Amino acid sequence: MAARKKQFPDFNPDVGQPATLTAQEKPQQGKTHIGGSDLVPDLEAHKAQTGVARSYKYWVGVTPSCPREHIDLAGINFPKVNENLVSDPMRTGNKRRVPVIGAIVDIDEHRVQKMRDKLKRTVIRFLDDGGQTEEPGTGQNVGDNHVRPRRGQIITIPTEEEIKQRRERGKPTNEYRPHPNDVPAARYMFAQICEDQERGSRGEYYPDTLETTGLWWPDEL
């Protein structure tokens, strides 16, 4: 036992715990102390520096009256209809495709800022072709008749800076010229933050469009 005490001077064999160190046995702590908070990374600061921001789930899409089956804007696809694969209730092992309205997407602050910029410069120009060459998949069945909707072209109005840069580079510049058939794209698009942020949630009916509701973001921009 004596040999053990000599080998482990900080151990008290009577209580099985390290003995209290005397002032002479305590290690030197020095004159400068670095707090524990200075020894761990500031993850929030790194997120801000690298552009990583919190995102939220949104239910997005376009209305049935939209002349396009989907609109791509700010890196987000706004579809009329999507499909979910669900198990057959008859337990055959097969999957069924169930149509659902729009899509559930993750949108971060960067995309919200881009949406705000792009939407106010995006229009749909309806084409005067009488619906003779409709986009595949469009059209509505009304009774015994199939109504052909008018087709539309997505136009993004360039900024003055974009026009200036293209001219300086000697590239062709297509300046926007308003047309009577131009309507805001936001009139046919919707984006609602999901109540269920874990899995995302849809409504059973098409909601009001962005032109009516505006775009809500939970945090300060």
C-alpha cells in the first residue's frame, strides 16, 4: 500500500478519491486566462460569412389558369401539379401516383431576396395564336368541351445595369417593350410558408396568388 501511495501521491486509498492538492502541488495557472467561450467556433458567424442561412419549407406553385405548366424563378420550380407515390391500400405492394397541388420546397433568405427582385421584373406575355399550339398538358375539360387556354411566354425585364453591361461587352441587348398582353407572373404564382415545418404541408385548394398575398418571411430580411 505504501508503494501505491508513493506511486500515486494524489490518490487517497482510504476514500478511493484523489486527495486535495496542496498549494505547492497545484499546477501553475499563469497570468493569462483564455475563457472557454473563446475556444469553441462561432457557428452563427461562420454561417453569415459563408452565406448559409436558415431556410423554411414553402408550398409553391402556379394556378390552373396559368398558361404554363410551371414557372422557374429564383432557382425554384413553381408547378401546377406534382405526384406523390403512395402504397396501394389493397396491399399489393404496388405504388400509386396521387396528384397533389404544387410542390414543397426549402427557401432560404438568399432565394427570398432573389424572388423579390425577379418577381417585380417578370411578366407573362399571352400569345395571340388562339390556343392552336398549346403547351403539352395544358387545357381544361369543361363538360364535353376541351377548352384550350391561351399560351404564354415568360419574360424577365432586364435591369438598366444588365443592359449597360451587355452593351459594353458588345452582346445583343433585348430591351423590354411593354405589350398589351403582358400580365404580372405573380398573378398566377403562389408561395405559402408551411405550418408543418418538419415534413411540409399543402392545402386542398389552390391558395391566393402572390399578387394578392405578397410574400411572407418569418425573420427580418
